[in-house]
Amino acid sequence: MWQLLIICLLVPSIFTAQEKWWKNSFIYQVYPRSFKDSNGDGVGDLKGITSKLDHLARLGVAGFWISPVFTSPMVDFGYDIANFTDIDPVFGTLADMDVLTKAAHQRGLKVILDFVPNHSSDKHPWFQKSVQRIKPYDEYYIWKDAKMVNGTRKPPNNWLSVFHGSAWTWNEQRKQYYFRQFTPQQPDLNFRSAALRKEMEDVLVFWTNRGIDGFRVDAIIHAYEDSRLLDEPVIPNSGYPADNWNSLNHIYTRNQNETFGLVASWRKVLDAQPGGKKILMTESFTGLQEQLQYSMNYYRSGSDVPFNFMLLGALNNKSTPLDFKRAIDSWLNYMPAGEEANWVIDNHDVNRVNTRIGNARKDHFIMLAAVLPGVGVMYYGNEIGMDDTWLTYNETVDPVGCNAGPGKYQLTSRDPARTPMQWDNSTSAGFSTNPKTWLRVNPNYKTINLASEQNDFRSHFSIFIKLMAMKKSGRLVNATTETVVIGDNVLGVVRRPTDSAKRLYALVQNFGSKPVTLDVSAWMNIPERMRILVTNRDWKTFSWNVIDTTALAMPGYGSIVLMPF
Ligand SMILES: *[C@@H]1O[C@H](CO)[C@@H](O)[C@H](O)[C@H]1NC(C)=O
Ligand SMILES: *[C@@H]1O[C@H](CO)[C@@H](O)[C@H](O)[C@H]1NC(C)=O
Ligand SMILES: *[C@@H]1O[C@H](CO)[C@@H](O)[C@H](O)[C@H]1NC(C)=O
Ligand SMILES: *[C@@H]1O[C@H](CO)[C@@H](O)[C@H](O)[C@H]1NC(C)=O
Ligand SMILES: *[C@@H]1O[C@H](CO)[C@@H](O)[C@H](O)[C@H]1NC(C)=O
Ligand SMILES: CC(=O)N[C@H]1CO[C@H](CO)[C@@H](O)[C@@H]1O
Ligand SMILES: [Ca+2]
Ligand SMILES: [Ca+2]
């Protein structure tokens, strides 16, 4: 009997150690420059994040990932790292990071850091030594001789930068070109160097030793390039100019086979660290089909959350309910058994969801991500329905926007989605005491802000809080997922618990501007009477009301989550 008792006491702690704490949760992305400024310099920082942890705890997210806060010349706002194991003074100190981590853990929140392995800053000491051919640093980057064409120096091949123009930059001192997928100040690291691979593993260990719960790996698809340096095929009639990255078919510079082994090696490193299961999330932004194919390989290589960008990239306000059904079903069907699905709503690289899907449907994606199984990945401001901020060319600071020039910057600049978090209606929306912030605050902060939405039971924030309560109830952990297309314009999703199929949750979304009345009970095989968890806008009924699903009257762009009663 006493042995049994000991086993009972021990087993849960063993499970806790191995627990995938991100199952059936939301994970929140903090863009640190824009979350909260603690010292009035107009730029967000670590102490600022620490001061807002109660907000994240209240949302009920499992944890948050922070875009890079490491030492950086800030050419790409932190994605150009000059020291992978130190904090940039703009954001604070290592001690501030430790305080943040501890305070987050006290609130039950996990802390995830951005790991940017593809490149360093050209100011990183490794690069400086590589330029001087000092061993072993000489091989930490990708160096090649020029191709001489009729006595003129040319890059080794036709590869292009994601951010525009040739991907090769001439270095006068070393008399060679170096390869860089992004800006010239972000030279690509060479993962064929064993010494470099070890350095990057040490970075992971450095942070887990300080209590970090895992990593979000940036731009993983770019980690390796084909060593033969063959020209990439030009896409016929792509419609893009010859120096635009989209004009080439990237068969030699993306998702090379070795990438999967690299991810697996990091999984091994993380699994060997004490202190609970570490999460590994991988960012692989490509087209829908390619993403489906490669994401499954990233799952098999040990990524827990290979970002599913279908809501962010592939599906938009032109997509039909059938497009949604196909995209959702294919991810769930392809996913290896035992893995967790994920749905990324927004990030710092694209227009905010309200722009992509249209303000009339601004609540649709968060409702969908909450009802679908697995992990919802949200971006700061999603909880209050923040909009893009339209900036002039003069106000633009993103290198991608600046490169595009005054005529075209609006097509490429990532600044509109990066403006300060709107906390309240005071100076700079409560983000900073400084009226001048690194990017201008959206003028709509007087109405769209956390403080005012908290007091409005029909606000985007209130919808989000109710969805989180559903997610956290655990009722949908063991539940099947059915997607249903009703007519031309309506999508239905049913989550049917395997142990009590009648205690189900259902989502119905009208993609059209016209009201419709439908017998969703028949279409979706759900009870004739259900209780409303949330509705988006223009509904005549409210949360907790009981509704007749045999004649559900939906307003234009209506969206509703139904629950059992
Ligand atoms: C990074 O910064 C730390 C702390 O300042 C320092 O000890 C370390 O040498 C730096 N790493 C490199 C590669 O310069
Ligand atoms: C190199 O020079 C030769 C002879 O002048 C010329 O025919 C050829 O087109 C040139 N090639 C390139 C790539 O410019
Ligand atoms: C990469 O892996 C695929 C599938 O395993 C294989 O068909 C292909 O030949 C491999 N390519 C290289 C360059 O090794
Ligand atoms: C649809 O999305 C595009 C951006 O992808 C946006 O410009 C347009 O305004 C949206 N349309 C509607 C009706 O919201
Ligand atoms: C942008 O800045 C330049 C130089 O500071 C100024 O001459 C110009 O008028 C500004 N343009 C706009 C649209 O504000
Ligand atoms: C979504 C994302 O993280 N994109 C990043 C990919 O990597 C480049 C270079 O590091 C960044 O500029 C992007 O923001
Ligand atoms: Ca600051
Ligand atoms: Ca690379």
C-alpha cells in the first residue's frame, strides 16, 4: 500500500517534467521595441515587459516569445545580432532578463526567446575575425571568390537577397564575396563548420541555464544553401523585376535537406537540459503547399510548433469557406500522429490581421484559432484588435520599406504592424511617458486601447477573454475537428469531445456581407438548442443566451461560437 502511495506521489512529478505545457494553448509574441517603455526613451524594453506580465497572465496564454533583445546595431531591429548571449542596452541588461524570467515563472508563464541562427551582424566579433581569416572563424561564414567576366568582378552566382538585389556582398579586405540572405549587415553563418554548430548549441544552453523555456527559431528554411552554388532557375513570367527575390525558384537556398538534421540536433540539446520540457518553434514562411510539405518534416525533426502560416499568408479576404476547409483539413490530416496543430494569426512581418481580412471580420481569425485544436500563436495587440498604422515614407525605418523607396514602401514596409501597444488613452497610449516614440502611435488609440475595451463586454478584448476561458477549460483537448461548408459563404467548425460527443463546441462564420438564416443543426449535426459563448458584431443575441440552431439568423460577416448547456 505505501509503495503505491509513493508511486502516486512520484508519477505526477515525472509527468510534469516531461509535460508539453503548450498543448491546447495560446502563445503570445512580444515585439519588445513596441510593448512597453519603462524609461521614457520611446523604445520598449525588458523592464517594460516585466511591468506588464500581469496582463499576459490575465490573458491566460501559456507563455510568450520575445523578438530579439540581444546586442545589435539594429539595422534589422534586432535580427542582426552582434552577441547572441548578451542583452542590448536599449532593452536593458542580462540581470533584467533574469528578473523578467523569474517574475514570469511566478505567474505560471513560460518565456521563449528568439533564436536567429541563419546570420549574425557584420559587427559580431566572429565576422571580424572571419574577414581576417583567423581560424576557426574563417569558416564561420560563406565566402566565395568572385567570378571574373571579361575582367569584371561579378558575384559567384545569381542568388538574390530576400530583401532585394544580389545576395553576395564584396569584402575588400578578404577579397571575397560573402553570402547574406537578408541585409549586407547580416552575413549568413556556415553550418557546415562543426565549430560554428557547437557555438550555436552553446547559445541554447547559455539561455536554458538561465531558465528560458525554449526557442522560436527565426528563418530556419534559410539555414543551408546548396554547396555547389548552382544558379537558381528564373521563374518564367513571374511579373517581378530580375533583382527581386520572387523572380527565382529557390531550389538551392531554402529548405535544404541538412536543415532537418540541424533542427534535430537542437532538439537533442534541449532535451538534455534540466528543468522541464523546452519548446522548439520554427519559422518557415513559404507558400501553402510547400509549407505543408516541409512543416511536416520540421515536426519529424523535433519542432513542436512549425509555424502554420495559412491564416497569415495563404488565406485572406478573397478565400472562400472551401479554401479554409481544405487548408485546415490538410494540415490536420498531414500532421504526424501525436503532434500539436498550430495557427499563427499575425507577426511582425506582415500587415495586421484587420487589414488582411478586413475590419468587418476583424474577430474571425482569433475565434477560428481558439476553436481549432492545438496552439494559437498571437501577436501583441491581437487581444484588443489593433490596426495597422499608416506612416509616411519619412517616418519609415524598416530597411525593407526604405529599400523600396517613396513610391513603393507601402507595399513592403513592416513598420505599420510594429507601432506601440495601445494600453490606455494617456500620452503615447500608455506605452511611454515620452510623446515621441520610435514609431508613431496609431491615432485611433483614444478608442482602441486595453483600458477602454476591458470595460466593454462586447469588445474584441472581451471576446478574446471568453475564448481563452473555453480553451483553458480543457474540454476541447480530446475532441475531433470537423469542418463544414454551408452554401457559398458560411464555414462551420465542430469540436466533438470523444467521451461525450453531445457536449460539443461549434463555430459558424459568415464570409459574406449579407445576412443568412440557416439550419446549422442539420448541416453540422449539432444539438437544436445551444448556448452562445461569443458573437462578433451586429448580433441581436448575447453571450449565455440559448439559441435555436435550426434557424440561426446570422448578420453579414457574423461569427459565433456555440457551447453546450
Ligand atoms: C558576449 O557578451 C558577453 C557578456 O558581455 C561576453 O562575455 C562574451 O565574450 C561576448 N561574446 C562574444 C562572442 O563576443
Ligand atoms: C565578353 O567579351 C566577349 C568579347 O568581347 C563578348 O563577345 C562577350 O559577350 C562578353 N561577355 C559578357 C558576359 O559580357
Ligand atoms: C533530399 O531528400 C529527399 C527526400 O528524402 C531526396 O529525394 C533528395 O534526393 C534529397 N536531396 C539531396 C540533395 O540530398
Ligand atoms: C482585403 O485585404 C486587402 C489586403 O490584403 C485589403 O487591402 C482590403 O482592404 C481587404 N478588403 C476588405 C473588403 O476588407
Ligand atoms: C520628408 O523629409 C524631408 C527632409 O527632412 C522634407 O524635406 C520633406 O518635406 C518631408 N516629406 C514629408 C512628406 O513629410
Ligand atoms: C517572421 C520573422 O521572424 N521574420 C524574420 C525573418 O528573418 C529576418 C532576418 O532575420 C527578419 O527580418 C524577419 O523579421
Ligand atoms: Ca526604453
Ligand atoms: Ca543561410
